[in-house]
Amino acid sequence: MTPPVAPPGWSRWLVPPAALSVHLSIGQAYAWSVFKPPLEDALGLTGTQSALPFQLAIVMLGLSAAFGGTLVERNGPRWAMAVALGCFSSGFLLSALGAWSEQYWLIVLGYGFVGGIGLGIGYISPVSTLLKWFPDRPGTATGIAIMGFGGGALIASPWSARMLESYGTDPDGIAAAFLTHGLVYAVFMALGVLLVRVPRPVPAAAGEAVADAGPQVSARQALRTPQFWCLWVVLCMNVTAGIGILEKAAPMITDFFADTGTPVSAAAAAGFVALLSAANMLGRIGWSATSDLVGRKNIYRLYLGAGALMYLAILQLGDSKPLFVLCALVILSFYGGGFATVPAYLKDLFGTYQVGAIHGRLLTAWSTAGVLGPLIVNRVADSQEQAGKSGPGLYGLSLTVMIVLLLVGFVANELVRPVHPRHHRREESDVRQPSESGA
């Protein structure tokens, strides 16, 4: 499947909707919790067991993005979106078979392993193409697409819940819901496969931004630079801090105000989680677009520095409910913004040559943070509860750890410098190894 080249007169603004069709679909991963209680009741699972498909999917997201990034660069966005469609939809179909036959291992295999590969390939599929179409506004372009991943759960959560109400929460009902998801997402993602185009290699007019201007670095060489590993630390610390709140949002706000005169109800806690999801989504487009104006390094100074201050405010002044909610919303907007801005940061440092492959390798930081954030918050809260603490005391130590991690990320961001010319791609190698297939 060769990358489809845009015909003359093709509007570049048709490419973000193609990317959104994929990202809004795979963003369903954030709505997995809707299926947890029905699966636990129907198949007799524990909470840990019902979380396994989601956890495996996130691990496979990072691994498939890292190992498949070079293939995405070589074969183009249409190939990548088609692979993502096949894996993601097949994952639901396998899960439907697993629920119908009451074989939970098929759900883990389908949603977690096969579907997780679709998540990783789908996540990076439009990045390189968007950066080439929008060299003048890379943060805005990638922010529009990656906003879809953050917002996918806002569509999937109520849709999945309504579907389970209609079909039932027995094994047959869950199987029907999985089957419907697989078929509908296949159709929706197919729109992106059909619509996506790569730009024609036409020389730019004087003063016009050029996608491949500046230094170009291969994925193989990028791994040998300190800049890549500094950004790896930056992304890992920012995601760890955000996902620590996101994963435990409802019980955290409930615990913080349990012993006050205005305790938080279950409905209010659910509303708080919805607000955090909205902040996560809006931060992806808002902050990434702002980075086009203020620069990538400066916007990460904001994410990491102001994020540490927000955690400090919760730690010191968290007895104020409005302040707690406001700080949490800001932190989650930085969490989303960090995801959306990093492709443009990579483009600034390494160029567009193999930026999709480099981005894929960087997403291993997400897999690491996906384990670290929940582990820190939950393990510390459990230990503090065993020590006899309650309320905000359950989270004081973990909030302090998050502040330290954000400061580590801040320092790593300050260490980022332009890539040394020895890592740049040479013209003669352009001819001999046009795809850098060994990267």
C-alpha cells in the first residue's frame, strides 16, 4: 500500500479529520472502566483481573509504537491506519468471542494484545504526515489529532454504558457490545484510511515554511543523542504526575473531604472525573497550539514548573474544594498538553525525516509512566492507611513525590539543546539508505 499523494489543490485541512477518525476511535481505551463491573459480575473476576486487558493494551501501545515506528515511516499513513483498523477492530471481535464463550483469556488476548497493537500503530499513524502538512503550525496540527485520543472516552463512555443497558450485562450482552464496537469503529476508522494523503514534494515559495527544513536525524541516530533521553525523562515525569491523579481521581477527592462539613458524594466524584477528562482533552489542543507561539521548551517549563506548584497548592491548601478542583484541572490539562506537544518538540530537534519512528520510541516513556503513576499513588495511600492516617494524610507523601518528579522533568527540559551536527543525516546517505530501514 503506497502512501497516497495529494492531488493539486488538495486542502491540508482534510488531514486532521482523517487523523481524528482514528484517534477518536482508539481513545475508547480510556473508557475501559465501563466494562469492568459487568465483566466482574458475569465472569466472576476480581478487580485486578478485569483491569488486565487495559493494562496490557497500554503496554502494547508503547511497544508497538516503538517497534513499528520505522514501518509507519516507510509505508506511510494509509498503511498504518489500515493496520490500526484491522488490529483494533479484531481485538473487539476476539473479545466478543471471549465474552460469548466465557473464556476471559480471549478478551485479554483480543483487547489487550491485538487491540493494543492497534492502539500503538494508530496513535503514531498520522503524526509524521501532519508535521509535513503543517510545518508552520506543528503544535496545532498534532494537538487537533491527539486531542481525539483524550476525547475518545467522552464519546465511548456513555455510548458503551447505554449499549450495555440495551444488550444486558450477561456474557451474551457484553459480547454483543464488543461486537458492535468492533464493527462501528472499523467503519469510522476507514474514513481516515480513505481520506489521508501525504503532501506533494513541491519546493516552497520564498518565506514559506518547509517541512524538511533544518537538521534531519534518523531514528537510529536520535537514540544516540542526549536530547532524546532528556525528552524521554520529560515525558515520563509529566505523564506520571498526571496519570497519578487521573487513575485515582474519584477516591482521592472523596478521601480529601470525607471528614469535612461538605463531603463529596459519589455523583459529584463522577462529575469531577468527567471534568478531568475534559481538561485532558482541551489541554491537548490549547497548550499545543500555544507552543507554536511561545516555543516548545517554554511550554514544557510551564507544564513541569507550574504543575509542581499546583501539586504544592493541593498539598498545602487542599482543604479548599474549589482550589483542589482547579489545581487538578490545570494538572490534567498539562498532562494532555504534554502528549500533544511532544511530536512538535521532536520535529524541532530531529526534523521530519523519521519523526514518526522517533515518536514511537519515545512513547515507551508513556508505558513506564502508566505503571509508575498509579503504583506511587496507590502504594503510598495503602501504606499510609495501614499507618492509621486518613483523608488528605493518605496522599501527602505521594503528592510530594510528584512534585519531585516534575522538578526532575523540569531540569531535564533545561538540558535540551540543539542536536549536534554529527548526528545529522548526510546527503550521500540519503541516496544509499532512503528509508533507514535498520533504524
